[in-house]
Amino acid sequence: MYGIKSCDTCRKALKWLEAHERAYRWHDLRADGVEIEQLQRWLAAVGAQALINRRSTTWRALSEAERLRAGDPEQAAGLLQANPTLIKRPVFESEGRVQVGFDATVRESL
């Protein structure tokens, strides 16, 4: 599970995983960073629309030029690596599958 410690949705997901005795490994995107190759895999798997949090404070603080970079998968990966708070959270990666968020569909698959 990839997320940010201060994210309410990530904390909710962690509590759910523990309550349902699901094994996981925590990776803090802000503290531990994320490799560009991994971001490219995520973008290929779910797309920029699902992975980039366009409602975040970080997104609103970006320049128009930086926002345009989000449309190009290769440039989007660099933008996300430089600004991990732009990544919608949590991200679950397991058995080659990537899921973003923590809605009922994600919970069912976990």
C-alpha cells in the first residue's frame, strides 16, 4: 500500500486492513519517494485521470505549464515524482494489478 501518513483515506485504509487481517506493506510516498519506473507502470495501468489528484492543493498551486505536463504519461511520471501529494491515495499494487483509492470496489478486491 502506497500513501501518505497524514492522509485520512490512507489511515482509514490501514485501519480496515488491520481489522480484516489483510497483509500489507506500507510505503510512504512523501517520506520514501517513488521510482519513476513505478509511476510509469501505474500510469500505464490506471491512466493519469485515475492517478492524478486534480482536486488537491498541490494541483491548484501548479502553473498552467506544469498542469499540461500531466497529459503526457512520460512527463506526468516526473511531475508525480516531484510532487507525490498529487498522487491519488492510497495506491494498492499486488500481483501486477494497480488500484487507486479506497472505495467499495477496492475493498472487495482486497
